Amino acid sequence: MLSQKVNINRVFHALGDPTRRAIVEKLSIRPLTVTRLAQPLDITLAAVVQHLQVLEKSGLVRTEKAGRVRTCRIEPAGLSVAERWLDDRRATWERRFDRLGDLLTEPDEN
Amino acid sequence: MLSQKVNINRVFHALGDPTRRAIVEKLSIRPLTVTRLAQPLDITLAAVVQHLQVLEKSGLVRTEKAGRVRTCRIEPAGLSVAERWLDDRRATWERRFDRLGDLLTEPDEN
């Protein structure tokens, strides 16, 4: 499983699942092996692997195999893509209210 | 369609679709009627209504009917929930590197 290009559709889709968000939460703290990821989540190894594949395809997570151990890490570029999109929406939305505020405080020339 | 409680699973799921993101982009700029939303997106009114239902259920969009006209607005609380989750992940991830930086700059006592 090689690191893929970040795909915004897949990033948001991947984060719509609570188990996948729990995986991203754990990997934000530290890199973990697949086995260590599965234990506290109380789900099967096969289920974790499936969720990891979705996360890898989205570009949120990267995994590397050394011998028989696969280690999973957060891929911050994936988070950035989602953050940037949300930041842009908020900036646009807030500008609208700044303009409204300007209009309300402008002296009435009529 | 009344405004619903924000649901983080549904927020991220809703944003995983490019048409729904385009709707949120348009509504960040200004409130729009369903018809005005459908025109530039070049999709049927029925498709827009379906996407709006997903967006309303997630808590990202609010719609109000006055007479025969339904107006759609952004619901900033929906964006906030996603932003906060991403911010927390980034903060955790960056703290890890701050600690690593501290370790590397600490004087070697051996």
C-alpha cells in the first residue's frame, strides 16, 4: 500500500465513519502497527485493514511494511486539504457579514 | 425541512460529494432559492432537493419556505463541528513534533 495522492472527495468520505476517525485520532498521537490499532478499537484485524485501505486511498494515512510488521502514520497533507476547503468557506461566509456590518455602520446619505 | 442537530458523521459524509460541496460553496456567498442553486450546477431540481436533504440532515444547511419559494442558507455550526475535529487532530499531531524538537535540542547529559 503506497501513499496515494490526496483526493478531497475521498478525504471527507473517509472521515464520515466513526471508526476511521478513531484511527486518525490515534495516529495523530503516534504511529502504530495495525495490531496495536485494532486492540483498543475492539474490531477485527480484517476490519481495521479495510478501514486503513480507505484512509490510504484518501491520502489521510500512510502505511509501511517492515518485515511482517505494518506501521501506520498520519499523512498531514490529507488533513490540510479538508482544512483548507473549510477555511475558505468560513472566510467567504464571514466576509459577507463584514460587508453587512459595514453597510449598517455607514452614515445614511439620504 | 427544519434545521437538525449537527451530526459529525453526516457532516463529513455530506462533504464527500462534489455537488454538495458546490452547493455549500454557493451558499457561503449568499442565501439562494432552490431554483437559483440548480441553474448553474446544471442538474435537475429533483437532484438538488435530494442533495439539500442530505445537507440539512447533517446540519450544514438550513432551508425555509415562504409561500412557494424555498430559500437555502449555510448553517455555520455544521462547518464548525468539522473544523474543530480537524483542528484537534492537527494540534495533537503538531504537539508530537514540538516534543520531538525539545528532545533534540535538550543538552545531552550522558
